[in-house]
Amino acid sequence: MDSDFPGAPESRYTLRVFGTPRLVAPGGEPVRLSARALAYLVYVHLARDGERTSTAIAAKLWGSKSARSLQDSLHHVRREIQVAAPGLLGRYQRDHRLVGRVECDADRIALASPAAGDRLAALEVLADGFLRGFEDPPGAQRFARWAQEQRQGYDAMFREQWAEAAEAAPAPERLVALGETGLRFDAAWVEAARLLVRGLVRMGRMDEAEERAQRFVSAAPQARTVLREELNAAHPPSPANDAAAAGDGAGRSGDVRPAPMPPGAANPPSSIRRRPRWRWAAAAAVLALALVAMRAISQRVLPSAACGERGYAARSAGQDYQPGTAVRPGQPFTKGWRLRNGGACAWSPGFYLRMEGARRDGMPWDGHLSRSQAQVRLGHGLAPGADWQAVVPMQAPIAPGSYEEFWSLRRADGSLVETDGAATFAASVVVLPARVAECRPGEARSGYVAVTVDAGRTFSPGDTVELGMSLRNRGDCAWPAGSRLSLRLPAGFTVVDSSHTRAGEPVPPRHIFTYTQRVVLPAAPGRYVVPTTLAGRGGERIAADSPGVRAIRVSVGRRDDYGKYRVCRPGELGPRFVSETIQDNAVVPVGGAFEKRWTLTNASPGLCAWAPGVTLNRAGGDSLSAGGRIRLDRVVLPGEVVTFSVPMRAPRSAGVYREDWDFRDWTGRTMNISQTATIWALIVAQAETERQRKTN
């Protein structure tokens, strides 16, 4: 919880997010904040409610760090803001919103009405650019990506509103203001320069119009013809004078002056001057519309003026590397999409694909599959019904997992074109675990993690319990399948099931495996010590980092389910993930049966005991098991470990499959497991080759 600070002042803070971002105090003086604190304010003010969680904000501002480090860093940033701008933030650590009175220029855009004055004011704000000139804090790649997405959205909004304002044919003063605003947004925008020159010409400021046109053409020669047309609109050249105008240098590069009048000729009255211009303009417009209509009918393509958002659409006509294709770590591959123009409008050469983001194992991922290529341009026109084969070189990551990279189709102005009715489409691969060499005798090392029973708990004589231990592979080689934990049980213990004392799969480096044995406790009360030994497949002993804890202590006497601990209240159970069998993206033969086991521990922050009745429930995904739920009918003390086992079977067809399970207390309330909503079984079902069948 944050400390108390003075209440919110009556005046407003001012938050500027366009141009150079800054926070201004109610008195008008700027508030000195670090770049990360300013990024935090901008994000919490503009992000949607679902994105303003502590985890999402901290990950955007710092990238990949431990959960505790992220929370501590976020606390320091909030503390900095609360000291520099009292009353701006909420009191509580998880209250990510601005409670003080804040005036933001982004809100002016959202509240702007279609009136000409309000629209122009909104355009002037947009023209400064979202967070223009802002240097992102080190490690804040996710924030930079979020800011880029916001910037592209605001840029598209500016162009759309600017085009609507220009089509309204406002007064010359408005044309000049729109042109100036457009050039401040994009100094090379030909349409903005054209609108500016047109407004100056209509206001009679010919010298200024010529000077601005010359200056623009010197930087953008391709605009010479367009701007000359605007200047000639004030003094249209006569047919007899065309040759003289051309011979006098009108065609020189950079010269956009209007054609001269004949020597000695007086300017005709305005009524006479305008008549030929309107006649020629009307005839040219009619001819142009007729040509466009004929072309649209012959090619079934709408004219560009009629191509709204619904005029553009794309359909997937095929792809290379189907979703879920298994690849080796670091393997280069080429992803190809065949996109078909499914709309009524032709695509211009400026259409392009843009990388929007990526996920790893269903979670946001800062990396990428594409090899330093975030955009792929079309480069040529594409008629309706035609296909474009877009190719992106990619490379699989080194770490195993399921990866997705999302792409979108964009027009030249950055606006989205939906593909198959969706905003994005994905490249999806599964990186298989690298082959790790198995440990030779004497190479394996293990580390203690936890025991399955709490040493401070007293069991009743004759209780059935699971004795075992969770151990981590601390070496650089994999423990071979068949490693075994031997329990030297004292007299009076009866073994019920010892099948889980042996690992049925290799244990990779840094992974945890839980070995358990179900036994019936002796009838005689007392404190028993069960020594343990971990051995490899051939019986060779695996060295331990902490040999002093390689024993399980069990107390047998009068039943004391809760001991010195209280019972957890609903919502404070704190289950934490310890280990699992069948690691993510494990390869399983199609139709093959396997057993998935998750080991959890009671990590309740209040050191309380779980009452009987907690359950593990199937929460969705693919059907790998019979579903249902697994109920735990015993007390679990703080630090005690429990294992849930679920028989599963791979589907009959090859592919990537995932089944999710959630954890609920005895009231039915769902609890996060190590800050995630579910745990899962994620496998790659593959058909066995002839060689594998013979080997098996």
C-alpha cells in the first residue's frame, strides 16, 4: 500500500501526449518526471481498462524481469509521481488510474464535434504527432510497440478527418489553415501543398502562392504539375499562348509560375475570365467521369472515390508452413501467404503487410519469428480476384514452445484491410525441444525443492499418504528415463503404489520432477524418518547438492489435521506450480496414451491450511482427457506438496493440442496458479515413421 499524500487540488493537471509529451502542474509550471514515469502516466490514461493491470503495465515499462522486481520497480515509479504531482494517482498500489483532474489533448480529439472549428482544432493537435520526439525508457520495447500502434491509429485518423475537411470546400482561409496543418503533419504531402496554394490563390495572394509552390517543388519535384494547375486556375492560358508559355520556360524543373498573358493584352473582366475556366473544367470532369465509369464497368473495379472501407477486402488462398508445423530450434524457414483481392477495388502498389506482435505459449512475447523484416510491400497493382504471394523469411527461436506471429494487411495510408473478416492472420510453428545428451554415470546432479508431506503435521495411525520429494536437475545433461527415488521405509509401513517413484521420461536440465510413493502409515504412534536415494536408470547414484535434507519425516499419533495453522479463507489459498510430467510440446504418437501429472504446493501468503474439497477442473481446450474434476479430500498445510494425475490420450490426427485445467477452492472459486489462470497439457501429436514402429 502506498503512503498517504495530500488530496487532489481544485485546478487541473495538463497532460500533453502530442508533440513533446509533458505534464504541467495546475499553476502552469512543468512537472519534472523521468521518462518511465511519464510513459506510465500516458499509458494508464489511454489504455483500456483490461490493459491497466500491474503485470501488463510493468511488463511494458521494463520488459522481462521477475514478478517481484516488476512490482518493486512499479512502486518506485508511482512514488516518484505522487511526490512530484500530489493527488494525481490513487492511494493504492493496484489503482492504476488518474484520480486527479486531468486535461489531456487526446481527450480534445475524442470530444471534437464535426463543426469546422472543432475539427480544425483537433487536426492541429493530431498534426503534432503522438509522442513525437519521446525517447522510450531502456527495456521498454512493449511500450514502444504500443506507442507505435497508437501513433499509426492517430495518423490514419488525421488523414481521414483532413480529407473530409478538404472535401467540404470551406472558405479560402480554411483551405490555407488545412494546408498548413497538413504540411506540419507531413512536410512532403502533395495534397496539403495543393490545398494551401489553392487557398492563397483564392485569397488573391498570388506572390505568396508562387513562393510557397516554388519552395515545395524544390523538395518534391513530382508536385510541379499539380501545383502549376492550381496557379493557372487564377489566370488560365489561352490556346494561342500555349507555345509561348512553353518556350518561355514554363516546363523547366521547379518552375510552377502561371503562364503569362499576351504582350499588351489587358486583363479581361472577371466575368469573362471565369467563363472559359468553368466550361473547360465542366467538360474535363464529364470526360473523366465517363472514362472512369467505362473502365470500372469493363474491369468491375470501383472508382477510387467510391472505395470506402468496405470496398477493400482480402481472402486467404493458401499458405506455406501450415499452423502448428513442428520445426527444429533455430531452423530457418520461409513463410508464404497467398492473399486474394476479395473486394471491388484494385489494390495500389503501396499496400503492405505489417507485423503486429507475437505470442509464445499463449502469452505476449517480445521476440519475433521474421528475420528483421517488419513490413512487406506489394510493389504493384492488384486487380480484384488476383492473388499476391507474400513471402517472409523467418527463423525458429532456440527455446522450445508454441510461437505465433501476427500480421495484418494495410493500405498505403496505414488503414486496415481485413483478411477473411479478421484483423490479423498468423504464422504459427512449434519449436521442438532440442536433443540434450543424456547424463553418463557420475555426471548427473540434483537439487532439493520440496517434500510432499509437512514435517509439522501429525497423521492418524493407518492413514494413507503419498510420501515423496520434488527434485531439480541441476546439471547440463538430461537424466535418462527410468531415474528412481528409493524410499527406505521403516517397519510398519505398507506400500500401496510405487509406480510414481520412477520417471517415465527424461528430465531435462533445470526441470523439476516429483517422485511419490503411496503408503499406509504404521499403527504404532511415533516420529519416523524415511531416508531417500535418487539413482539413475542403471542404479548409479545421482549426487545431491543438499544431502542433509534427503529424508522425509512423518509424525504418527492423534489426528491433528490443521496443527498450529488456521484454515484459509476463500481467495487466499495461493497455489503455486512446482513441477509437471510431459513437458510442453512433448512429442506423443497419434492415439498414444500418457499420464499428465501436476505438482502444486500450498504457498498461501497468510500461512494457512487448505481445507478438504479443493479441486482441479478441466477448463477448456482440446479434448485430451475424459474431463471432469479431481477432488482433494484432505488438509494441505503451508508448504505441503500435492500431485494431481490425469490419464490422457493424443488425438488420432497429427497436430498441436492443448487442454487447460483450473484450480478451485471448496466454495467453487477459481484461483490463479502462480499468477496464471490455468495449467495445461500441451503436446505435439505426430505419426510414427516405419523406423520408429520397428524400434518400438
